[in-house]
Amino acid sequence: MEFPTTIQGLLDALQTPGLIAIVVGWLWSQVVEYVPAWANLQSKYKRLVFLGLSLLIPVIALAISCGAATCDADSWYRAITAGIISFGSGTIAFLSRPVKNDT
């Protein structure tokens, strides 16, 4: 595979569900840090909220894309799998940050 030299090339390279989910999870991990209420949550609740968002977004996107049509079980499986991969990559991105020391 050739290294992408344009934005379109990068997007073409990222068009697999697993890679998209990894990038989205990393982006979610970065975005939630800017929400003021996020800092006040205990760590276990942060992970639960992050898991909920990671699962909710692909499921809602699938439901919207299906519209009035019926989605098959494979589509739901892929949406839930993407959410789990997104959660995992966001957690890894969060855990790989340096620890802030207040002293």
C-alpha cells in the first residue's frame, strides 16, 4: 500500500470499519476532555459514559441510515462492533496520556 499524499488518499485508506472506529474513538477521547463536567466525574463513570457514547453513536447512525427499511442482523453486529472498537481505542488513547501531577 502506498503512503497517502492527499486528504482524499488518507480518507480512502481509512475506509474500513475497524480503522474508522479506531480514529473515532481517539477523537472522542480528545473531545470529551474539553467538556467541563467531564473533569468532575469519577473515573469509573467516565468509562461508562464513554462506553455509552461509543455504542450509541454507530447504533443511531445505523438506525437513521435504515430509515423505514429493516436492517439485517449483520448491520447491527457491525455497528455494535464498531462501537466496542471505538471504546477500546479511546480508552487506550486516554491511558497513554501522561499523568498530571498537581504537586
